[in-house]
Amino acid sequence: MAIYNYEALKDGKEIVKGKVEAEDVQEAKDNVRKLGFMPTKIYEERFGASAKDAAAAGAKSGQMKALGLTDKIEFTSTLQILAASGIPMIESLLFIEQDAAKLKLRLVAKELRTQIMAGSTFADTLAKYPEQFGQIYIGLCKAGEDSGELEKTLERLLEILGKQAAIRSKVIGTLMYPMFVIVLAVIIVLVMLMFVFPVFKDMFDQMGKDLPWITAFLMDIGLKLKKFWYLVPLLLGSIVAGIMYLFKWEPSRRVIDKTSLDIPLLKDLMQFSNFANFIAVMQVAYDAGVPIVECLYLANLTLTNYTLKEKIEKATTLVQQGQHLSVALRATESVPKMILFMIATGEQSGRLGDMLYQATKYIDKKLDDIVDTMTKMIEPLMLIVIGSIVLTLALALYLPLFGSYVD
């Protein structure tokens, strides 16, 4: 989906401007008409770069390696420190080009410096490399440069990137323990089935009795796994690849995202982890002087949950039609009530930027509490899972022996 700027007539006389998301120009026109406007001019948003510039940079962008979150933090941190020291942009980029520890950062700095020396602005140059920096980074830098506050914008960008890294670390840390337990459980089951159960086969055969169904079932699986052991890595690899594909394939991902919002504690984690980045970008963009509709478009790019993303898109449409931000967000029934209250208060008092900042602090604290709660719940759940697996395997082995003693 691309973002299109439009100019249109409202009620046949008033000129209105805004943005819509669409696959192509025709769909953009249709979306504008759905808003009740008559489109007069539509063009794709390039965040300051012309279509010709973007096309010319395509080959170079393909040659430059994509920057990960850590790379962006390192690049932005160095640039912000040098800018705060009063060092011009070209000299700052030259420093990164010569002294950055990573080759990809040196290449990026060299390309940016070359473009700026040729007469391009910093934001326009970034816009030629969307795969490396992303639309959020580019859009905020453009807003900062246009307002003359690029140094402050870089500082805010650094805070956003740091927040994203912290959230990612919290989520990964929460999932690390259950993933370790699952891997350990798989190893235990495979060892028991492939090496322990076959050892008992001859003894059970000599008993001359029918085995309990669970013992016979696991024994059969163990013998087959031992015979076709070379299929085990392929099977495990296929399972892992299948799970990863389900999380990347859009139709299945939409189902997963929607289902995750129906599970009580997981719903809180999804909401607050998504809206942490959303509100942070909203706050930085708003303070940089970006119009509220464009703030919503930039912030919506941070959402990873399809369901939340679609609801915020509808809220953006309502804001374009003249609704207050808090009213439009409330209509989605997906934004936490405390955040809605803060936004409404900020709108009424004229201190929306301050209240968005307070909302980010509230979300950070709430996210910490959710992660702590999930961590405490996961530990006993994992113990129950491991205990159930061990109990099942032990019963399968010893039920035939108990039966022989009874007889």
C-alpha cells in the first residue's frame, strides 16, 4: 500500500487536502470519493523525494545493505551527538564514513554525503533509501528539517528507536523461557522414544500380553523414528518452517492477530506493545509540527497487528472527515481507555503533545507490569507441561509392568 496526497472539493466549493492509502491512483481516487470529496489532484507521497529521484536511487538502494534497528540506533546516536556539537551535516557524515565500526554504516554515510554535496537536502536524500531507513524515519527527519529542528528531531528519533529496542527485548525475553522449555521437551521426547522405548520392546514381548494402547502407540512411533532417524531433522525443520510461514503469510497472520486480541493477557501485551511505538511516533511527529492526519499515517506504520492497523486506518479516515482524534480513536474500540482519556484531555486543554508524552510513560509502565505478570504465569505453566510429558512417558513404560504384577 502506498500513501497518496490529494486535493479535492468539498460540497463543490471548499478545497480540502489530505492523504489516503491505496494500491494505485485509481483506488486512491475511489477512496477520496468515499470520503465525500471530489478529487482534483492526486499524487503519491514520496516524503520529499520526487518520483524521478526515487527511481534513480533504486539501483543504489539495492546495493546498500538494509539497516537493522541496532544499526539505526548507532547511526542516529552518532549523528545526533555531532549535530548537538554544532558540526555541519556533511562533516558529521564524513566522520561516520571514516570511523564507523560497521562497513554498512560507512557505506550509508558515504552515499548520503555524496548526495548532499550534490545539492540535495538531508531529508530528500534519506527519501531515496526507504528500504534502509523506513518511512517513519524519513518522514520525521523531513518534518524536523522543515521546521528547523533537525537536531531535536534526531534526539527524539533516538528515543523512539531505543523504545522499539526495549520493547523487542522485553517480548523476546518473555518468550525465551517457554521456547527453551519447548525445545527441551522435544529433545526429551525424542530421546525417550528413539532410545529408551525400543530397549523395553523385547522384555514386553516376552511377557506375552497385550500392551496398553498408550504404550503400544508410543512404542510404534519410537521404532519408526529409530528406523527412519534421518527423517527426524527434516520433520522438525518442516514444523519450524511451517510455523514461521504461518506467522508471515498474510491470511494466516490476520487470523493469528485477531485471535491474539481475544485472549485476555495476550490482548494486553499486543495492545500495549503496538501502541507504545504508535503513541511515541505520534508525539514526536506532532511536536515537530506535522499535521495530525500525517501523524496518524506515520504512527500507523509502526503497528504490526493487522487488526489494530485496520482499525486505526478507519480512525484516520474519521479524522480526515473532521472528527476529533480522541473521538475517532474511541470509535475503534481498540485503544486503552486511559490513553483515550489523556488524548481527549490534551485536545481540550491544547496540550496534546504533553499528554501524548505522558501516555508514552504510562504505556511503558503498563507494559513492564504485563511482562512481569506473563513471566510469573509462564513458569508454572511450563512446569506443568514438562511434568505432563514426563508422566505420560513414565506411565507408558511402567503400565505393562504394573499389569504383570497384578496378574
